[in-house]
Amino acid sequence: MSSPTKEDLPRIADEIEQEKGQQQLLKSIETFEAEKLHHAKTEEKNPLPTKEEIEAEKKAMA
């Protein structure tokens, strides 16, 4: 039986880099400072029509 070639060996370096990235992501989530966030006012850009607007459009189409 011959010894495995370099290509046959598992790519551990890639797996280690992925694990480091995962750990870095988890650490950044754990140390996230929610106090730095600020409230934002949400504006509805496409509001739904009111009942009166629907009735007026129905009358206009009839």
C-alpha cells in the first residue's frame, strides 16, 4: 500500500480558517453594544387605500 499523496490529504487549513471565522463572528455578536443603536422613524411609503377611497374608486369605475 502506497502512502497518500498531498492531494489525497484533507484540507485542514480551510477548515481551520472557517472555524476561526465562525469564532470571530460569535465574539462580535457577544460583544455587540445595543446602546449605540438609535431609534428610527418608519414612514409607510405605499399606504393602503382607506375604505372611502375604495368606495370612491368603485363609483368612478361604474
